[in-house]
Amino acid sequence: MALFDKITDAAKMAGDRAGDAIELTKLKGKVSAERKEIDIEFAKIGKIYYEKAKAGEELEQDAMDICERVDAHNKTIDELQESIEGLTRE
């Protein structure tokens, strides 16, 4: 009977560990989802400032520098889109 009890205890412990691992994975997934939501909210803040800068509103120099970098990225995207369109027409 002692062997059976040891096997039962070991199986129960393994099951508990597996359950803990599953719960840990779920919690980590929820943390990741919350971080993505924070990133979305930060992006919304950034878009507000970018639109203010484009409307001519004076912003702090750091914000203006970021807006200039966004403009440069948009220009690169436009150029790449033109290249893509050129290739797809051929």
C-alpha cells in the first residue's frame, strides 16, 4: 500500500505543478495583453500631439523632433509604395 500511496502522491504533485504552469501561462498572457493595450493608448497620445504639430501648434522640441521623424518614415513609406506599384504594373 505504501508504494501505491507514493505513486498517488507523485501523480497529484505532478498534476498540481501542471495546473500551476497553466495558470502561470494564462497570467503572463494577460499581462502581455495589458501591455499591448498600454502601447495602444500611448500611440493615441502620440497621434494627438502629431496632429497638433501638423496643425501648426508649437510643441516642445522633443515632440517636434519625433514628429519630424514620423514625417520621414511616412515619406519612406510613400516611396516604397511607389516602388511596389511600379513592380505590380509590370
